[in-house]
Amino acid sequence: MGNSGLQILVSAVNKDVSLMPERMNLESDAVIVDQLIGDDAPKDLSEGDSSFPYKEHTVKVLTRREKGVGLSRNTALEAADGDIIQFGDDDIVYESGYAKRILSEFEKHPEADVLLFNVKQQPGRETYHNGDFKAVSWYNYGRYPAYAICARRQKLIDSGVRYSLLFGGGAPYMNGEDSLFLHDCLKAGLKLYRTPVEIGSETPGESTWFKGYTDKFFYDRGVLYHFLYGRMAALWGFRFLFKNREEMCKGKGLSACYSLLLEGVRHGRTL
């Protein structure tokens, strides 16, 4: 039986977990999955589960010697017991009062299984801003990062929707795991809405996955588009590249970029 409040599910890598609640300004329970990866991983830590109090809240810590942001988010979800969960990252700073705002919004909208909140993204990396409350559909689900996503935990558990292990940091293919997650939520019949309520901001830092418009960028985009669009992947892939051709394709040319994307689409069909 879950508690009646909010839990933030935080994906972290090689972090001093004891410092995170204050730095993130947590005002709710949390589950932190800290993955120990590579040479930067603290040598004195081992796998295991623990918890500690922070103010009047409880922070669960799951330390794992494994990698992959999708795996991290699934591990956190399985360990969660709050009625409402939010997928966070260790570079998010929450606004004071965020927990009450999130819970209040779910109370006001019992029709919503998933709510997508505003989190201010760092300059140059903005992908969305919600100006109103509106249903999220097949036409507008693809812009949202994980840290926008809040959900009724039991609805999510019952749906069977989990994060893909193929996409995102530490996975075989680049980003897209959040779009695929929301795609799967819609496919499972969950009701998604966006809300203009602000809950936090992203701390500026380097992208963990974007290394420029490389061959792998276009190939991995093709793999992702297979999972998102199926038979329409080639068409939507061309639309994406044509729309962004001046920025993305100026080095290789539109034709070469599209060929790489199609190669990824074909590979996606074999997975």
C-alpha cells in the first residue's frame, strides 16, 4: 500500500547521495537510484539498499553497479510506494512548494493519469513550455523530458508501461527514451495532460548524450523512429530532417543524413 504523498524518483550516477536532497531542494519523499559507473565510481561504495530521513521525509537509496537511464528509472519505479511519482534527474532543483502544487493539480484533475509539468530547461536546450492545460495526444507527446512527467503510480504499474532499455544514457542508442515512454503510455490507454504549473529548473551542464550531428546521431534517430512511428518512420524521419536541415545537415547534406536515418529504421525492425 503506497503512502498518500509524492515521491521523486531520481536517476543519478556516481553521486554523493547524502548531499542531493538539500541541493535539489526536496520537499517530498524520494527514491534515488545511484548507478556506479566507470573509473569515477566511488571505490568505497557497494551495491545495496538503504534509507535516511531528510527533514520530515524519507529518502530511499538504491546503489547499483549497472548502467542505463531506463534501467535506473524502472528500478526506482519498482521501489516506489507513493501515490504520485515524478521522474527526476540529479540536476533538477525544485521550487519551494512544488510538492503541494503537484498533489493539488492531481486533485483538481482526477481524469489525469499522467501530468506533464513545466520545468525550466537550461538556455539552448529548451524543448517545451506549457502555456495551458490540455490533453496530450499522438500529435504533441514527443517534446517532453522525463523530469516533466508525474503519474499516478498504481495506474502506471497496472498499465505495464516501463522505460525502454534500448535508448538513453548508458543504453545502446541515443536519447528518445522519454518520447517512447509517453508513446507507450498513450498506447496503453493512459490519459495524459500538460499543465502550465511550474515545479523546478534544470541546472546548466553538458549533455550526457549529444556529441554533435554524427553518423550515430542520425542512425540512432532512425532506430527510435521505427519504435515511435512503425511504417511511417521513413516519412516522419524525412520531415524531421527537412525541418532541421540547416542546423543538422549542413555538414553531411540532407541526402546522406537521410540515408543514415533509413539505415537505423531498417535496423530497428530487427530488434
